[in-house]
Amino acid sequence: MCEARKPHEDHQRYLVDAPPDTLGASDTQDAVCVPDTQDARCEPNGRDAACVPDTQSAPCAQNTLDTACAPNTQDTPDVPITLDMLDVPLPQISLEPGGSNMKFSLCSTGLKSLTLEEVLAACEQLGLQGAELWIGHLEDFAHRGGTSADLRRLLARHRLAVPAISDYTYFSRSDSESERDVTRISQAAEWAAAIGCPRIRTFAGHLASREASGEQWSRAFIGLDKALNACREQGVKLAVEIHNGTFADTADSLAALLGQVGQPRQIRHPRPPNQPNQPWPPGELELIYDGFNLFVDRLDPLPVLKRFYGSITHVHFKDYRWNRDNWALSKPVPVLQGDADHRSILKELRAQGYGGFISFEYFGEDVLELTRQSYAEVRDYLSRTTA
């Protein structure tokens, strides 16, 4: 049975930016799901009921750069976040002699109660180089009259890049919802092209890969292919986040998504006629690496990072002191103080020569403070270590 709680009642339940079937669930499969939005729909998923965010509840305007649909603000978590939380100055840490080409950003999906302008101001105050933007922030900005040119000026003023635009799209629930997901990706891709953002974040599938039917896999592949085409038309990339509770949750399922040899027999791609041996050209579909999302499924994050590094173009960092018996009791902590061993992940990223963005991805009332502490810890670690 799904239990939808009002966001302000228990901030600790906003644990991870998870697809609907994973939020608040315990290893005992209690199926006490906490949706990312207050207005949730509960549907069976073949195992138990899942809470599904009502991501399609806001009517969308015409698909133009500067006329985007307004977000369903009544479903936004009422988290008391203010810029006053950033009064503590960042430590002055040099990245020499260890050095690093990595850049750092913040996922605005955890700051839904702030405006886009406030998010960008927070990122600048934190000393970050980028802001990974939730599509809802862009939709609200446009609804208030903001244009892509206005956003470019804001980004320049705050000296920030946008490494990714994030939406909640899955492509697997039904044909009609998959088509809506493709439309949302197309709109996000227009924004990305207009502001110089290189990629759109998506999920692949709305439930764990092991539970998905062949029909659901096929629907997801077809939807992803259409979304890739929409992104290609705008000159941007589509990146699937590695996430528990989706089709991108194990090494085998990632191999299937990328069309690698050795994929499970029951998973079949709809092969384009001009590409008989693979679903898409190599590098066409990107991956966003999140080691914590593997950790919660009791998987070792490092082998996945090493095996799929060639497809990984963006990284998420978050960590918790994790309660495996009751996920809702887990405590978010700065990224080098949690259970997922991000020191080893950082070491491997540096060894691989990673020079892209790492986005800190926290939720709840302490997003800014956790990001501040995490960024300080990571910079300190990189300044004291070498590859």
C-alpha cells in the first residue's frame, strides 16, 4: 500500500532522487513509497504498489524556446531552504600539487522551493562552477517571462555552466506516457541548445530491470530512440542516469541499454535497419554515473565505473549513513562521510583522467549545507592526493 506524506512532515524521507518504485522502500519490500511530489498516483507494478510522481500534471505550452510550460508548483516540496544558509565562508583550498580538472555543480532538483535565480545565486556563493538544472526551474522561469537570452545573461553574471538539464522521464510505463516523455525531452533539448548545455538527464524505465517485461524493455528502447533523435536535432546529448529501480541498475542492464555484447537473452533491441549490430552508434547514448545508486542495491560501484567509463560523461555525488532495514531512517551526510566510499570513486575518476562535472545531489532541508561540506571535503581530498 502506498502512503503519500506531505513533504513538510518528514524531510528525512526525501532520501534520494529516485524513480517512484524506490523511494522510501526497505529491503523487506514494505512498499511504503514517498513520492517526489505531494500529488502522487499509485499503480501496481507487478510486485507491489508504487508511488508515481505526477510529472505530467502541468499543461505544456507550444514547444518554443521561450514559452515553456509552468510547473505544478503545488506539488513542490515545501522545504525551508534560504540563501542565508550559506553564511559560512568556504575554506580557501588550492588544488595544487595534486591538481584536478574536475568541475563541480549542484543538482537543482533538490532545491524545488527556490526560484531559478536563487539557485544560481546559491551556486555562485558555494563557489561551484555549474548548476545542473531541473526542468521545473526552467518552466517556472519561462512562465514568469524569462527567456533563454535572459538565462544566458544570468549564467554569465554568476559565472556558471549548465552541465545537464534534468527531467523525470522513463519511456516504459505506456505508449502514451512514453510519447509525453519524448515531448518533454524535446522541449528540454531546445532549452539546452539555447543556453549551451550539452546534455539532458533521463531515467530509463520505471522499475527494476529484473522486473521489467520484454514489452516494457521494447517500449523503453523505442522511446529512448525517439528522444535521442530529438536531442540530436538540437545538437545535444541524452544521458541515462545509473539508478536503482530502473532499467539502468546493473552491469548487465547497462550493457543491454548500450547494446554491448553479452546482454541478457531476454532483452532485445529494436535494431534500426541501417545498424544491424547495435541499437545506436557508440557514444550516442551517454551515462550519468552515481555510485550511491548502485550501493543501495548492494552492488560495488567501482567495477561499473571502470567497465562503462567510456560512456560516462557526467557524475552525481551524494552519500548517507544508510539504514538497510529501513531506508527512511538513513541520514544524509557530506559525501566523504557516508557508506558508499566516494574516496575510492574519486580516486578512480582521477586515475581515468575525468575532467567533467560532478553534481552534488542532495534532498531535504540541508541541501545547501551538505553541498557546502561535500565540496570542501572533495577539494581537500583532491588537494592532498594524486592519481
